[in-house]
Amino acid sequence: MNRILMALLAAALLALALTGWRWSVASETLTDAQKIINTLSAGIESRDRAINRLDSENRQSQQREAALRQLQGQASSQALAREAHIQRETDANPILRAWSAAALPADVIRLHSRPAFASARDYLDWMSARDKLPNTGQQPAFAGRSGGG
């Protein structure tokens, strides 16, 4: 009977030790889980702050865009009104009407004309070659005509 009692006591101690060990493991697992939860919560809070900031920036951007569109509409209206005013003035004055209908002088047309460029280099070469001054001691190629070639 003594042996049975000792065996039961040993079994109870073993069960108690096993329960204590499992409690310790569960406690460590719970602590680790709480750390993970805290880390994830901090990440979620950071994400929420970023979302709120981006949402605020988006609203501000939309407000600025609406203001710019309104300014653009006003500028377009003013440009149309100005154009209509100029047209009315031109139509009302026969001298101004004749002047605006006349062709531009050849020198002005020449100033506004330029060849088609395939690259920026072509444009730079064209700009460099235009209206070059003659070397010292030489007469210009087009003496008597201002503005070069």
C-alpha cells in the first residue's frame, strides 16, 4: 500500500512538474505573442498615420487643382474678352483694319522663318552660323544690308 501511495505521489509530483513546465512554456509563448501584437499595432498605427497624411495631402492637392482650374477659366475668359475688344477696335477703325490685313515686311518674315530641325545640335549649328560677324579687316559679305544673311 505504501508503494502504491508512493507511486501515486510520484505521479502527482510528475503531473505537477509537467503542468508547471507547460505553464512556463505557455507564459513565454504569451509574452512573445504580446510582443508581436505590440509590434504589429505600432506598424498599423504608423500605416494609419501615413494614410491620414496622404489623404490630407490629396485633399489639399485637389483644392489647389480646383483653384488653378478656376484661375485658368478666369484667364481664358479675360483673354477672350481682350481678343473680342481688339477685334471690335480693329473693325471700327479702317486704318487699323487695313494695317492688320497687310502682309508683313520681308525682313520680319525672314526673322520668323527657320528651317526644320532634326535635333538640338542642328538648331545650335543654325544659331551659330546666323549673322556671323566678319573677321577683322574684312568687309561684310552683304555690305549695306543690316541683319546679316
